[in-house]
Amino acid sequence: MPSKKNSDNDGLRRRAARMAASLDPQDHAVLALRFGENLSIGETAAVLKMNPDEVRSAVNRAVGILHRTGAA
């Protein structure tokens, strides 16, 4: 019988997948690097060949989408 913790983790994984699907691929990449990989704004910008202001805008846009959809 699966433990409650495993069941909770499965639920979180499904929720994370739904959240990711609601984002534009670039916004998803920005969030994955910025928060998943814990890169700075500058590091994220360099990896994605964006300027730091574009990264800041993408983070704000993506977080706003997640909040509006109730995912965050």
C-alpha cells in the first residue's frame, strides 16, 4: 500500500505538470532556471541569451499567470 507521503508527492508532481503546461515555453524555462536551478537573474539571462530586464519581466509574467490560475 502506498504511503501518504508518496501519494502527496505524486499529487504535487501532477500539479507541477499542469502548472508547467499553462506557461509559455520561454517563461517555463526562465522559472526552471531561476528557481529550480537557483540561478541569478544575470545567470538566467546568459543561459537563455536574454537581457536581465527580459528575465525579470518573464518571471513576473509567469508568476502572475500561476497566481491567476490558482496554481501558485
